[in-house]
Amino acid sequence: MNHLRNWGIHFDLSNKKLRIEEIDRQIEQPDFWNDSDKATLVMKEHKELKKSVDSFADLNVKYEDIETLIEMAYEENDDSFIPEIEQELTTFRETLEELKISTLLSGEYDNCNAIITLHAGAGGTESCDWASMLSRMYLRYADKKGFTTQILDILDGEEAGYKSITIQINGENAYGHLKSEHGVHRLVRISPFNAAGKRQTSFVSCDVMPDIEEDIDVEIKDDDIRVDTYRSSGAGGQHINKTSSAIRITHFPTGIVVQCQNERSQHMNRDKAMQMLKAKLYMLKQQENMEKSAAIKGEVTDNAFGSQIRSYVMQPYTMVKDHRTSAETGTVDSVLDGSIDLFVNAYLKWINSYKREE
């Protein structure tokens, strides 16, 4: 139990409880809702703090339940308690790990929604299919997390899959979790598109950015951008393929390209694309060095061999390995079905350890 108390100190529970009490007093003030934007932010903070404190309280209850089960097993000398104790211990460890990870999500934009863009790279049709597989992986991951998703833009491959796809993932700390996926993803398998049945290597680049909702003070000169309209493609409802309502904005100074086709009008698509462009430019401006700037902008190095952050091998053996953290697993099918917490959590621990060393 002392160990758990130490974790309470690590989670800063005392200060969180004091902050909850402070917010409670603010909420009781008659002028609290006069500034609705500020009040909304305070209520969001209150909800997140309460969730953290309540989660730790639940953890304490689980710990006490396990202690009780162990005492009963000893007193009654009954081995039948063992499976239940093991199950409770597994649940306890998983909950504790989730709380540990939550303390690592403290970045300025970690609590934002995430926008993921996948681009098929070297490998032709095989890479387009790989982009489709990765998009399904992130959609399944979002579903497991209770996040909601929206496809903002999609460009179909000539034979199969996607040349590119942009997905917005909405949920608490969505960007904080998914920022780990930024980079080039490599697939090794026997391609169903290769008549000779040979093993093939394919690449897809993944760009991840936070969806910064507030109005961002970023100046964009008209001469610095080109706005193209084009006909939407892929699944998107009754308006798809009827009008050229999709928008592509190219920012010449940085080379950033953003696209949106999912909104119901050209005007709405343009507004969303401009919001995405402003968010990218704002984050570039905030970075302290060129390496971080390149990562946010989407310069994830060449979309080809040797530049990958993670490899997914299906033949001649099965393995998924992250080349930054060395996290790996042999259950490729499970990973492609959205079970990527192993890699997300390993990245969060790795990047926070790196920051401490700096």
C-alpha cells in the first residue's frame, strides 16, 4: 500500500484535489458563465482533473479488493482463489499503466484532436494497399479508444487502396497518443499484386498534427498560397462527385499541402483546409530547431527504404518493430487490427526520457 501512496505523490493528487476545490468555488460564482469561452476551458480542466483523481481512487479500491482475496485464500487455504486473484492483478496492472501514461500527456497540444495524413510511397499498387491497411489500423485503434473519426480527404489508388487519405480523430488526448505515429511505416510481405509471389517491401508516410480549434494568429499572404478545387472522390455521401467542391491549398514558402473534401460545401472545405494550414504553420513557428520543425511540417524524410520508424513484417516471419524505441511484437494481425498501445506507450516513455536528458 505504501507503494501505491508513492504513486499518489507521483500523480500529484494533492495539488489536483486542491485545484478541483478551487474550480468548484469559481463555478459557484454568479458571473462564472459571463465569459463562456473561459468557462468552457475551466470546465474541461475540471473534468480532466476529476477523471484523474477518480481513476486513482478506483485503483485504490482494486488494490484493497486484491488484498482481501489474498487474505481469504490464506485463511481458507483455498487454491480456487488463485485464478480470480491473477485476473484482478492483471486488471490492476493495466489500470496503473494507463495512469502512468496519462502523466506523460502534458504537451501543449496533447489534449487536441488529431489529423492523420497517409501518403503511399515507393511500391506502386502495393503501397496504396498498405496505405489502406494503415488507415484501417488507425480507425480500429480510434474505435477501441472510444474516439470518433471523420475522413477529410481521400485519393484512391489506380488499382487498389489509397494514394493518400486524411483522417480526423476526435477524442481526449488523441494527438498526445497518435503523435507517436509520425514517420514512415514499412511493410514486408508476399504481395497479392505480384503474380510471381515474391516478397515485396512497401512504404507509407504518416503525418500527424493537432487539430487546433481556436483562432490562430498566423498571417498567410495571398501570394504565398495556391488554392485548387477538384472533384471529390471516395465515400462521402450524396454530394460526392457532383461538384468540384474539394479544396487543396499549397503554401509555397514551406511546401505544405493540405486538402479537404468531406465538408458539405466548397466554402466549408476551404475553411477547414485553411484551419489545418494555420495549425501547421503555427506549430512550425513554435519549434526551437529545424529538426522539430521538419517533423511537424511533414518532412518525414524519403518515403522509401532506410527511413522507416516502424517495420511490419509478415513474411518470412511475423514481427512489428519500432526502430526508435525497440518495442516489438510478433502479433502482426493484432497490431493491424488497431492494437498499437504497445508502440504508443513506448514512444511516450521514450520521448519523455529524451526530454529529461536535454
